[in-house]
Amino acid sequence: MKYTQSLTAGQTAKTAAESGFQAEKSGKQKETQPACPDASQGLDEHKNDSRKAVVADSSYPYEELLMVLDWQKVPCITGEKLNASLPDGFSWIRPDQVLGLRGQWMDLLIRLKLARPEQAAGIFDGMYNQDSQYFLHHLYGILDPKGKLASVTGIWPGSQFGGQPRIHWMMTSPDYQSRGFGRLTLQKAVSSFYKEACGLPHDKADSIRTNGESVMTPSEKGFLKEDPFLYLSTQAGSWPAIKMYEKNGFVPFEGDSIKTSKQLNAQYWKNARERVFEREGVRI
């Protein structure tokens, strides 16, 4: 599925998504928009030296939790800050490097227990074979000084909202977890998606820079008639990631989706909130 198709398809899903998080905000006092943080904030090259992989807690029952990007909450959409935030020797991967990183991408999938060894190659190759150019240009990763894949986030057409794009296979190497690299790849993906949806070149970040007080949506800026749509799928066992997603503009979706009813999506979120608070003392 091509990118242009994913933006024009599934308008019913777009409306449903809006109702999902707009209803949550109705009746509440308008929140003050947070200042755009420095993308390098919290990046720690020396943290998590134990090298133990952080994976989803499988003791939680699996129930799919959907989150959608609320453009009013996007905290940072500038490419310059993202580029400047990488430590010395680290670099963003280029589209022409992606195929050469196939083995490392598969290894992360297995190490993080996101797929079995016999599944990994099929997942990578399946996306590449379906739409190679989209796949190569929508994988956002960071290489360490030795050329090893530190963290990676992809954008790929999803199935919950009529082919609308989703954050897909977000992974960080155990060697670099809890240092902010995952957050950087997520911000890079959102930033690039925003500019692409608005028809802006990726090196013109100043033209859409936020003033640090509020973030105008693409439609408010006159680029689109409607805002682009981006979502992700997660689970209660990944509650630390949910907290990070929320800080980067994603909000829980409790409306109707293609595969799941409004009632079920709301129930999944209710269950997750109760279970995580009971076990971890953390509110999501």
C-alpha cells in the first residue's frame, strides 16, 4: 500500500478516531500546551550498563491498546534538534543502508521476544516485498559508532483504521535501552511523517517550527484539509512505553476501530489502567 493511498483511505476511521479522543477531552478544562522540550533531554550514554533486555511483561493478559497521535500535543517537530541531539559517533540510518541492516533488525526482533527466530525473516521481507520504497524510506533508526543498530522505529500501513499508517516495530537494543534512543527514533518518525504529510521537504524544519507554547496542526497551517492520521498499538505489559508515548503526543483511543468495538477498546484501557496501577502503582 502506498503512502498516498493511506492518507486518502479510511475516512470513516479518521472520523472515528477523532471522536475517540475528542470525547475524552470534552467537558474538561483546556490543558496548557507543554513547551517543546530539547530532544536530547534525558539521553544518557552510560545508563543501563547491565545490558539486560527490557521486554513486555508477559504476565499481563494480552489486550491490544490503541493510541492515536493528537497533533495538538506533539511536543517537538523540528529536525535540527533531533540531528543535533545524537552523541558523537552516532548517526541516523539512510534508506540505502536499510537492507544491509536486515540481520540486525531481525536479531532485535528475536532478542526482545517480539517474534520467534523462524518468523523474523518473514516479517522483514514481507514488508519489503509489499512496498520496498515505502519500507526503506519509513524506517528511522540510529547507528552506534560501530555501525550497530541502537534503536529503530518504523511507519507502516495498519489494519485498525482502513490502512492508515501506524508506528510499527519500535525497538531499542538492550545495549542502549533506558537512555532516550527509543524516544528519539519515535520523534524522528513523527517529525518526518508530519513534514511528508504536509508536502514539506525534510530539511525545512524551520518552516514548521513550534513556538514552544502551542503546536498548530497541519490543517490549521493550511497544508491539508484534514490532519494526517497516525496511530500505534501496544499492551499493558509495555506500560513504560505507554508513558513515553503519552509524553510524545499519543493519547489512548477508546472509540470504534475496524477490528474492535468502542466498548471493547474502552474496556481494554480500563483493564490496563487497573492492572498497571495495582501492580506497579503507576497511572497510565
